[in-house]
Amino acid sequence: MRRGIVYKGEQHSEQQSCAFPGICVLPSGRWICSFRAAPQKLQTRGQHVLITWSDDQGTTWSEPIKPFEPPVLEGKPGLFRSAYLTSLGDNTCIAALCWVDHTDPELPFFNEATEGLLDTKIFLARSDDGGEHWTAAERMDTSPFHMPTPLTGPILHLTNGELACQFELNKHYEDPEVWKHSSVLMFSKDEGQSWQEHVITSNDPANRVFYWDQRPNTLLDGTLLNFFWTYDNVSADYLNIHSRSSNNYGRTWSAYRDIGVPGQPAPPVLLTNGRIALVYVDRTSAPTIKLRISGDGGHTWPEPTEIILYKPELQQQSVDKMSMQDAWSEMGNFSVGLPTTARLADGSVLVVYYAGSQTDHTAIEWVCIPQ
């Protein structure tokens, strides 16, 4: 395995907390990485999106740029919390950006009293020169969803030519009603100019199981495989990763499957001979980023296939929880996580994640696993 650092946030700087990475590989071989930088992980104050690229397989990276200017929306100033990138061919890529209301800089992103989020919207921007210059960010119409819609990853370029934007449904910051979580895919048939159709990809009618952080990707035959970080809202505990699949471009989905692997998944990656790689963060002890391989279309993930990609010398960062508030507090203390994936031209798997020994001092790192 080869590994390196995309960006090492300098301690006591405005970029010392780096997290929420996205990775995009262009046909030219350029790697483009996006990430959220901030003075502190939990505070929204000072957060911004940076983009950097490498033309030598991760050996060196360009000086990060800050290409997106968050607009004032309905009289409310905002900040961009994350950006996820998708190659559309040649040097063209599209960025999905998560805009967050910053009217009151002192408010935390998550309201522990109500379980609501700050107003959160999706914006889109495009680049035709490999990520070096971008169009102004334009708001995406997510109707009929007018509640906070935090992104869960990059736009998917489906094999039928459509685009699919992925996000979750939360509720407004002061809304006293119960939070009913769902994951959504919204589809565009005109290269992102309009988004006329949507599908709920996860929802528990009993509102007990939350299928968080959906991680879909397209396999060679057009099948969509989707993983979920799965949380039991009654026992306040994480279940094993669950998965669903779709063979009609995301319109209908199979039953949920407990894949027998604990943790927080990244998008699956198609390997040679039809095998599939799953990268995930195992938090049953000290946080460890691992990889497993399935040879039967994602039905089983044998333990003997497991490879450790990153194992820091840290104590366990998970805690015993009693409530959703405890779960969010726990997430806020994580200093390792959110791996995202890409497949390189030679079949290698590229994994990008954030990591550090302190919650507020983390870098963006990468590891490449040959096939």
C-alpha cells in the first residue's frame, strides 16, 4: 500500500480541523480532493471548503483553493460545510455543496434540545478545467423537501446517463416534533439543470432504526449498492452496517441486509472479476479503518479478506450512550473517520479520510490499495 497526506492542518490556524473529505479521479488521472477546514471541529464559525489536486498519484498536492463563495439566502448569511465532487468526463466535474445558515455564529449545527439542524441547503457548481476554476454555486431545488437536507456524498453518474443527488432529511432547528429520518436520492435527466424525481432509499416507519450516512455507488452492471451506518434510536446503540441494492437505477430497493460487519461505511468500490471492496471505520475499540472484499455481489464479507488501512495509537472514542444527544456528542469527539473511495484506472482502490490524535487537529490523508 502507498499512503500520504493531502493536507495537514496547521495547529492553532483557521485550518487546523480538517474533515468531511471528497475525492474525484478524472480520466486524465488527476486526483481532486475537497474537504472542510475550520478552527474547530464542532463550531460552525470559520468553516469553509478547500479544494486541492494531485497530478502525480498523490505525491504532491496543489496549494488549496477556496473557490466557493457562500451566498446570502433569503436574507440569511451562510457558510459551506462540505463539498463532494463527481467526474463527468474529460476535465469536467460537478460539486455538490452543503450550505448552512450562519445567522447566529454561536449556534451549534445540531440542536440537542430538539434534534433539529441549522437550515441546510444544497448548492451545485461546475468546473471544466479539472477543478482549478468553478462556476458560481447555484441552489438546487429539492422540492418537495423544504426541511434541512444535509448531503451524504457526491452526485452519482448513473449508467443510464442520469445524475442522482444524495441527501438526508432532518428537521428545522426549533421544530418540537419528533425527528423522522430518511435518506433520499433525487434524479436529473438533464445533467443537473432540473431534479424532477426522487426516491426514499431508507426509512423506518417505526422511527426506531436510523439508516444514517447512506453510501451508494454504481456497479459495472448498473446495479446500485448502498450501505448505511445503522443506529437503534431506542437502545441508543449502533447495529452492524446494513445494505440495500437496486437494479433499476435507484427507483426500487431490496430489503435491508445486515452484512455482519460493524462500523461506519464508505461507498463500495468495484474490483476486478466482479469483486466488491467495502471500506469502513470499526469503532468497537480504538477507531480503525479497514477493508473487506465480497466475491458474491455484496451478500457476504468474509473476515479473512480484512485488511487494516489505518490504525492510530488512540484510545476508544465511542462511549456508552443513553440518547441521540449522546450519539451526536460522541460524533463530535471523533478524530478519525469518514473514509471515501475512488477506483483508479489500474483497478487500485483510493481511500481518503480525516485523522489526527486530537479532535480539533486533524489532517486529510490517503491510502492506495493495489489490486
